[in-house]
Amino acid sequence: MSVRLPNTQTKIAPHSLRSVVLCLLVASVLLAGCTTRNLSPPPMDPDPMDREEYVIGVRDIILISVWRDAELSVRVPVRSDGQISVPLLDDVQAEGFTALELKEVLTREWSEFVTAPDVTVMIAEMNSKAVSVMGAVARNTRIPLVGELRVLEAIALVGGFTTFADRSDVRVVRRSENGVEAEYRFDYNAYIKGRAPGTNIVLHNGDTIIVPD
């Protein structure tokens, strides 16, 4: 006599299958959220008394004036190798120096050709320090960092938000000198209503502002 064994395969009803798929999707979203970079609290504004002197960088424009010597007075760009070209001296290192330090270098070097040169060095254009703005704004571009610049001012300089910009989740990504990244959130809607003081932070050279849509 043969015995029919029961079918051990379990059939899943269509509605149960949909529930399983939905659970898996939710779990994947939650897992993805867990891997997002942690937000940092907004940094404090720099103390005006602690501001460092401007350091010359590549793409800056330098204005050099020598009193009563028009031939030595020039307006020159800092090349990609960090040097500038000046009369009598040819190439001189400029990147990494302050205006006062570069003045001392030029005064010392020109003293071999000119008696007591009276040199003045000014930064005509500060092009080496900049921040980037990208995403749902009128123009994705790089903004020269001249003086103190905050998040809201930078967004205004590129033409403001687009129609579908998510103004409540603007991010500022900052990389430190040792390569560590920090990410700050700027909620425009909360800020203009006075609910997010301190989030319109002062920008640093190399910061990237990202506006999602």
C-alpha cells in the first residue's frame, strides 16, 4: 500500500509576499540612513581679534609699487607654481607669504640694484581663497572668499534658490587640513524665523555648499 506524503512546501499568499517586499524596502532605507555622515554642531564665529593675516595663494593678483620707480611697479598674477615675475629679479616666490613678508623679500632683493627701495605690496584680487555652491541654486559656481562670507550671503551671490530647492536641508561640507570632513546643516526656513540662530556660519576657504531639491 502506498502512502502519499503531505506537501511540505509552503505557499505564500500574494498579499503576504507584498508585505515581505515592503518590509525589505523599509529596512534598506533605514540601513542607508544609518550610513549617512553625522552632522556636526555649527562652529562658533571666529574672534575678530584672532584673525590671521591673509596668505598669498595661486591666482591672486599682486600690486607692487616702488616709490619713485615706475619701472619696478607692476601688477602681477601668482602663477600655478606659486611665483610671480618682477623686473630685475625675474621669478620670486609669492605663494605662502603675507603681503608684509613679500615686501621684505622684494626690498632685500631689489637692494642689490636700487638704493633703499621703498616697496609697497597689496593684494589687488583675492582669487586663491574660494567656496563652492552647487545644487538647486541659480548658478553652480565658485565664489572668491574676500573677507567674511556667510552661507546665506553666498547663496544670494549665486542668484538664490531655484523653485524646487529644499531650503530646510542646506549642507556645508568642510574639510580640515588633516583631511577630516565635517558637515553642517543650514535650515533657511528656520533661520529666517529666528529658530536656528548660529547656523548661518562664517565660511572657510574650500567649503562646499550643497542645496538639495
